[in-house]
Amino acid sequence: MALLNFKKRDAGATAPAPVNPQVEAFLKGYSIEVMPRTAEKVENFRDLLPEGTRVYIAHIEGTPIDDMVKTAARLAADGYPVMPHFPARIIKDQATLADWIARYQGEAGVDQALLLAGGVDKPHGDFHCSMQLMETGEFDKAGFKRLHVAGHPEGNKDIDPDGSRKNVDEALQWKQKFSERTDAEMALATQFAFDAKPIIAWADALREAGITLPVHIGIAGPAKLQTLIKFAIACGVGPSLKVLQKRAMDVSKLLLPYEPTDVLAELAAHKAANPDFNIEQVHFFPLGGIKTNANWAIDHGGASGVPANQQG
């Protein structure tokens, strides 16, 4: 099975392709990521996203907290549960963390968060990892109901510069133990990858290691190949970058859009055959745009992709 689907659309075709029922089931309750600047381009999220879609708000270094909270409040007003990023390395201290939590809660009703180290090399203040954020007790004090932490199906060279998985795996064991002593629901929200077989092997290895946190698997939405390569380099996605670079060598495919059809079909088939498989949901990175990603889900997700404004 091809890892990437570069099939051209037939300009004369009007009938949508039949929905794969396994993919429809696998996409139920999918989540998606936005940033304040990308959210501004969307006139009405309810025309694009199903009712109740969890929307993560990525906090990139330099983004004012005011913009983050404003975006969260807009999405919440549209009826969507919001999960803002809390990147440890750009949070100055515990007082700043408590202020952010209070603002998100007070202005947008937020009660869930994605905790991660963040994509900066040098911490801006007291924190350098998500575990330190959890240890402050601020999320527990605020009564947050759900905390997600990062997962890395292909490892993370920022955490394990030697290419091993030692530090990543030790951190997962710590987070597993934390999940057992907190009332908050926890899950692993992963970096995106393009090949189903290594994803399945990684998820199975987690369970064998006693990590029972459910996995929300990161999937790159439809995008130009050049765009994906740029993000893969920035995010340190190793094996997937090699896949993309191999495709880029084929000039006939270079300008055709990537769609996540094949990787999702393979993961969905595995989930259907193994209902206890620990991948619980799909989390989309809309690297080619929110509208493009949402429209792909509408076309391929059946009932799982129907936007809120079209639901009966």
C-alpha cells in the first residue's frame, strides 16, 4: 500500500467517492489544531467542524497570551471545547502559569490543556518540561478535567539527542504514574507521522511497557508536498521526512497534493480488527489550511465529518 496518496482529482467528476466505513468510525470525534492567525481566516467554524470537535490552540513563541485567550473565547462561543497549548519553556514562572489558566478559564471556560515542553531551545523561565507544569498543582487546583501530553511515534531528538528513546520512555512512565494519581483524564497527543506500520508498532510497544494512556494520533491534513517537508524538518520528524524526500524526487508527484487517505485507511482497518488498540482518536494538523482539512474530513468521514451547521 502506498504511504502517500497523490491521486489527481478528476475535474469532471461530481459524485463523491464512497465513504470507507472503517475510516468513518475511526474519525469519530476527531480533533484539530489552530493558531490565532489561522483561526482568523475562518469565517465560521460551525460551517466546517462537527459539533463538539475539540480544537487545540497552538501557542507559538511570540504569540501574545491575549491573542490566545481571544481565539479560545471565540471558539468556545461557537460551542467548541478548547484545548490550548501550555509550552513549558515559554512560561516564565508559576505565577504566569496560574494567570494563563485563570484567564483561559474566566474568559473562555477552558478546562483542558495540552502540556508540552515547547519548541524553543532555551527556557524563558523556570520550566523546561511538561512534567514540571504538572507538578505545580495549578491545573488540579483549577479543576481541569483533561490533560494531554505529547507522544512521539518516531522519537524526539530534542529529548534524546543520541537517537534513542531512553528519555522519552522514562518521561512516559512518569506521566503514566501521574495519570494514576490525578482525577483529570489524560491522553497522548502525538506528533504527525505518515506510515501506519511504525505507528502501530509504537502504540503496541507502549502497551507492552505498561503505558495505558489512550493515544490521539497526529495526522497531517491535506497539503502540498513542499509544505509537509518544511514542517517535517521543523518538527524533527525523521522517518517520515525520508518518505517525503523520496516522493519529492519524483517530479511527476512533486506538485500534486498529499492526502492522508492511505495512512488513515490502514490505521482504521487495524482498529476495526483490534478494537482494544490503544489509538482512541485522530488529531489533525491542518498543514494545508483548516478549510482544506475540514473539507477533506467532510468528504471522507461520512457522519463523523458533518459540520455543526449541517447536523440535524
